[in-house]
Amino acid sequence: MNQWINDYVKDQKAALDSVPAEAVARLIEILRDALKNDRQILVFGNGGSAMNASHFATDLGKGSSDKLGKRFRVLSLNDNVSWMTALANDYSYEDVFAGQLQNYGKPGDIALSISVSGNSPNCVKALEWAKKNGLKTIALVGGKRGKMAEIADHFIVIGDTHYGRVEDVQMNICHLLCYAFMENPQWAK
């Protein structure tokens, strides 16, 4: 068991090391511009990535905003179960995020999608809708990249395909995005 644990941790470190700092810095700049220009950030994903989306929205919307004195307008599209189930039931599960974007998304807003496979049909459809309608699109995906990396204006590929490790690194990236503002509030002005 100890060897498995050591190997897992070694692979986790490698996955984290695969994240390009310049790509994270670019996303921080995009969020900074969204804050300055009062743009909304709409984030979504499935499974563990859904929880990462919710966690990110909380950290950016509360933690980062508290430090800045100006509020990020951020919303996790995973957090309204009745709306998601209505869209899934009346249309299809592929529409659970694109359907909400039709209500919330405006040109210049940001659609940030999180998926290990990069091929989640509902995330792909939402990014396609967002791009077609003038939103900036961002994807955090695992090593298989998938369609989301092809669609998104900006993307980060985490160099692993293991769901647990990729989801952990997704959250590391989300924390970097949030703590950039929490720990450097003067930079956002």
C-alpha cells in the first residue's frame, strides 16, 4: 500500500507540474478584466468538476470579492438543481448549461467550463453556444483534451487522464485564480 501511495503522490505532483504558469496568468488577467468591466463569469462542469465549479464560484464571489471591496459577478450553473432537471427533462441533459447561458450570458461575459475528458456533451454544447454568442470561453481539461480544448478561446490541459488527479489539479488552478486576488488585492485596481 505504501508504494501505491508514493506512486500516486508522485503522479499527482507530475500532473500539477504540467500546468503552464503563463496560461494561469492569462486567466487571471481575463478575470481581472471581467471585474473591471462588470462582466459575469459563468462556470460549470459535471461530477467532481461540478463541485470544483461550485467551489470556484464561492471562492471568487466571496473570498476574492471580500479582499477587493468590489464584487465579482460569478455564478456556478451547477447550483440550481430544479433548473438543471427541468432543462434535462424537457430538452436533454446536453442542454443543462447552454439553456442557462441563454438566460444569463451576454457578449463579453465569460463561460468557464471544467471537465476531465474535455468531451462532456453538455459542456461542449454550452461552450459552442457561448462562443457563437460572443462570450469569452475557457476550458480546464485533462490530458485527452477533447472537443472543449478545440472550442475554447483559452484552455489549460492538465497532463494526466486520471479523474481524481485531474480534478485535484483543476481545484489547484481555481485556487490560484482566486488567491491571486485575495493575496494581491492591489493588483486588481
